[in-house]
Amino acid sequence: MIGTVTDFTAEAVFASALQPSQQPTPAQVWDAVTDTVTRLGTDGCADRLAAAYGDCMTTAATRMRWARETAGALTLKTVAA
């Protein structure tokens, strides 16, 4: 169960095609979140997250830390940026 908007956003960032090496801008992150949720739905993001943890826990944990940091850095102000 998703606890906060940041948790939901982090799941969508995790499930997106974005990579940390891309150093995405806030606008790129928002676009990726929108695209990912549109394609997968909210349950699809959670399903992708769960599958990744089952496939490779270490890699998934590293990606989730990045996704949470990236989602946490977003604010409503960054939508207009």
C-alpha cells in the first residue's frame, strides 16, 4: 500500500525507463512518471517494483534508493520548471 504521494512517485520513477546516469531534470522526471503511470497504472508500477526485488534484490534496492531521492526532491514548483 502506498503511504504518500512521494512513495507513489518513487514507485513510478523506479518503474520508468529513467536511469540515474541520465541525471534527469525535474521536468523529465515528471514526464517519466506521467508516462509510466499511464502505461502501467498504479498497480503496474508496484508490480514492476515487486518483480525487480524478486529478480535482483541488490540492484533493485540501489535503484529504489535513487528513485526515492529523486521523488523526494520533486515539489509542485518543479512542475512549472
